[in-house]
Amino acid sequence: MTFSFLGCMLFCKDEKHHRLADYVRWFGPFGAIFTAYFVFMQFLGSHQGYPWFDHDWGLKLLEMARFRVPHHLLLLASARVKYIAGFLVCICVICYLVFFYFRSDKSILRLFLVAMGLLLLVPLGIIFTEIYPLPVAFNMYLFRGDVFIRLIAFYIFIVFLDRRFNLNLDPGALRMTYAGLIVVSAALASLPGHLQLTIPENEIVRISRCIDSETPVDAFIIAPPDLKGVRFYSRRSVFASWKAHGLFLMPPIATEWYRRMQLLCGLNSNFSCLGKKCRKLCGKNFDNFSPEYLMGMAEHYNADYLLLRKNKALPLPEICSTEHFVVYKIQ
């Protein structure tokens, strides 16, 4: 949604008769904000001293990215067919409309050049994340430059419809039409991932709120690594979770998160899974741990509570319980 809003702001302006100062005024604030953010994270925030160009750390990040977020960071390890198909469609739309309808329109030609420039981010993203990994490339999500290319293609297509059917929309109306369609499209695209109407998701919220009300604020919990939202809704410390990854924090923090996830997932250096498949495997392996193993892990790491699915009973007092989950008190 952030990319969509940014795209609206960048590309919805009246396309005629603008000076360099106009573009500086529009693009300048965004450049200043992102530059300030980058500098703050590198020198003042949690990234102070972060090894942005350390190839060795890049190799470790590559291993962790394959485990956790290949669909966001790694083109060669993601859904390549779906990505490339959508990407090529947008490029073809841009090229066709530019060369057959907008050859004399300087503003559209400028957007075409921007799209071609963004196109270079894709091979750069592959090179510096999967061939010669550099941490800064992971942080910049280079191959995701296709997001902006799609926005440009959509904008050029809207302008084409306006002129092809003689709608004669003024710049303000064209801008609002484009922005509205982007927002609606983004909302529809994200809807399936945020409509959590299944029983397990509702139960996670209920069991987490029970933890919030029945445990002290400094409680430390071991929970299935594949569950989303436990840390957020319970407001308690969780040993490790899928969503709360530390890939782009300082190397010791990221490495510790990865070590804990491997422990919770019952994985070793020889495992082979990517992204969502890893998450499912983590949940399955955790549920298959013996009660003795779970209790030993909790005692070893001084955990106060165990949140488990009701597939096994432990000889411990129950604090919270729902249809599929139970919370046991360790200490």
C-alpha cells in the first residue's frame, strides 16, 4: 500500500509543461525522507555499524532469506513464473503504448525512461542477493522495482483510455481516477491475506488475550513458531516467531533469531525448504515434539509458559485453554 500511495504521488501529476523545479518539488520530499531514513538506520538506529557491504554476512543473509522471505527478496527462489509473467505484461503494455500512441508525448516518454531505468534493478537484485550477496541489496529489495513499473504501466494505460475514448478528463480528474483505481486494486489484492475468518486465527487472538490477562507482564513464552500474532496480542515476550524475524537487524540478533527458529522447527543445516513451506514444516515439527523435549526446552531457556496445540497433554497446570490451544505454566 505504501508503494501504491507513493506511485500515486509521483505519477498522477499533470503531464504538460513542467519545469525542472516542478519535478524537484515533487520528488524532493520523497528523496529527502528515504535518505534521512537510510542515514538514521545506518548511523543512529539499530543499524549503527551494520555491515552493509560485508559479503560474508551477505552469504548468511542469503541462507536466512531462503528460509524466511524468498518471495520478497530472491527472484530465483520465488514464484518466478508468476512474477515474470506479470512483469513482462507491464513492460509490453508500456512499450506498445509508448511506441504506437505516445511517441510525441514527452511526459510519457520520460515515464518510459524511468521504467527502463527501474528495469535495471531486477538484474542488480539477482546479482547482489543470489550471486554475490551484499547486505545492502537485501535491505533495498532491488528486484522489487517491478512494483513501480506496474504503477507506471497502469498510469500510461489510464492516460491511453482517456485519450482513446475522448473522455477529456482534466488533470485533477485523471489524478483522482488513477489514485482511486490504485487504492481499490491494492485493497482487493491484499484482502485474501488479511481476511482471517478461520477458527485457528480467531483462536490465536483469544488465547493471546487470555495470556495477556492471566500472566505477568514479564512472562516469557515458548509458542509454536508458525503462529502469527501471539506476541502482538498477548503483549508478552516470545522465544521466537515466524513474523518477528530479525534479518535486517544487527548480525548477532539476526543470527540468534535464526538459531532459535531452527531449534523450534527441529531443523538443521541440511534442511531444504523455502518460505511458506518452511513455516508449515516448522509448525508440523514443533507439534511432533515429545512432552519431555518441550518441557526440557522450556526449563533450559527459563521460559515461564508453554503455548501448545491440544495434540498432547503435559503434567503442568493449565492457565488458558481454547478449542485447539492450551497454555501451561512452567515455573
